[in-house]
Amino acid sequence: MHVHACYPLAVPAICHHEVMTEMRTTIEISEEMRNRLVALAAKRRLKGFSSLIEEALENYFREMDGRERKREKALALCGKLGDEADGLEDVMRELRDSWR
């Protein structure tokens, strides 16, 4: 299904102290997805569903940014134990031997 997410062209909006220009775009979605959007918009008493699309995209990008930060933190830990790992391995070996 061909759907237009309509925002007035070049209408400035103030958002987080930045001037943003909203744009129109066209997206391809299934009829089922469109029906769900229309139903949710009606439930929220919205005239259209552009705000729902924007909300979904904001949530998606926030989640992706969070995943990227976690990935970067994990990669930053690579090789951090270094020589300490050898000492920990010796301590673990001694502990395991004492359990037998």
C-alpha cells in the first residue's frame, strides 16, 4: 500500500531549542500496518498518523543509539584485563583444585 506521511512543507517548528523543518515523504507499508496505524490514531483521537510514524522512528533510533553505545563500551573493554587475567586464572585453578 502506498501511504503519504504528510507534514506541511517548510513549516518551522521549535524542538529542543533547535529549528526543525518538517518534510513530506512517502513510505510503502502493508494494508495491515496501515489499518493498525489508523486504528491507533483513532484511539488517540489523532487526525492522521504522521505523529505515530515519527514516534516509532524516534523510539527506533533511540534504541539503535543505545545498542551502539553498549557495543562501543564492550569493545572498549577488549584487552583490559591483560596480565591480570593470568593471575585470575591461577587463582581460579587453585580454587577448583581445592574443591576436589
